[in-house]
Amino acid sequence: MKNWIQDYLTAHQAAIASIDPTEIESLIRVLQDAHANDRRVFAIGNGGSAANASHFSTDLGKGASDLLSRRFKVISLTDNTPWITALGNDYTYDDVFRRQLENYAQPGDVLLCMSVSGNSPNLVQAAEWAKSHDLTTIALISTRKARLADLAQHVVRIDDGHFGRVEDCHMTICHLLCYAFMEVPELRGA
């Protein structure tokens, strides 16, 4: 058991080390620009990535916003269960994020997609819609061949394919994005 734990932790450390700080800085600038221009930030994912989308939206909307003169407009499209189930039932589950974007999104808004596979049909459909409607698109993915990598303007790949480790790394990135606004003084003037 100890060997398995140590191997897991070693692989996790390598996955974390694969995060490129330059890419994260670029994403922070995207959020800074969205905030400065009063744009919305949407977060989506399935399963554990849906939970990460909710967590990210909470941290950006509450924690990061508490220190700014104006709050972030951030929405996790994973959180309205009645709406998601209505869309999935009346149309198809592939539509659950795109159809919400149709109600809320405007050009210049930001869509953050989190997916280990990078090929979830509902995320791909949302990213395609976002791209065609002039939203800034971000994809946090793994090393797997991913359709989201072809659609998103900003792509961060985690050098691992293990669902748990990749989702942990995505949450680390989300914390970096949020805590930058909490802990980097020059971002607080945003």
C-alpha cells in the first residue's frame, strides 16, 4: 500500500510540475480583461470537473471579488439541476451548456471548459457555440487527444491521463486564477 501511495504522489507531483506558469499568467490576464470590461465568466465540466466548475465560480465570485472594487460576474453552468435536466430531457444532454450560453452569453465573455477527455459532447458543443459567438474560450484538459484543444483559444494540458490527478491539477489552476486576485496587490486595482 505504501508503494502505491508513494507512486501516486510521485505521479501527482509530475502532473503538477507540467503546469506552465506562462499559460496560467495568460489566463489571469484573460480574467483581468473580463473583469475590467464587465464581462461574464462561465465555467463548465462533467462529474468531478462539474464540481471544479462550481468551486472555481465560488472562489472567483466570492473570495476574489471580495478584494476588488467591482465583483466578478461568474456563473457555473453546472449548478442549476432543474434547468440541466429540462434541457437534457427535452433536447439532448449534449445541449445542456450551449443552450444556457444562448440565454446568458455575449461577445467578449469567457468560457472555461474543464475536461480530462477533452471530448465531452456537451463541452465541445458549448465551445463551438462560444467560438462562433466571439467568446474567449479556455480549455483545461489532459494529454489525451482532445477536440477542445482545437476549439479553445487558450489550452492548458496536464501531462497525465489519470482522472483524479488531472482534476486535482485543474483545481490547482482554478485556485491559482482566483488567488491571484486575492494575493497579488497589483491585480486588486482591476
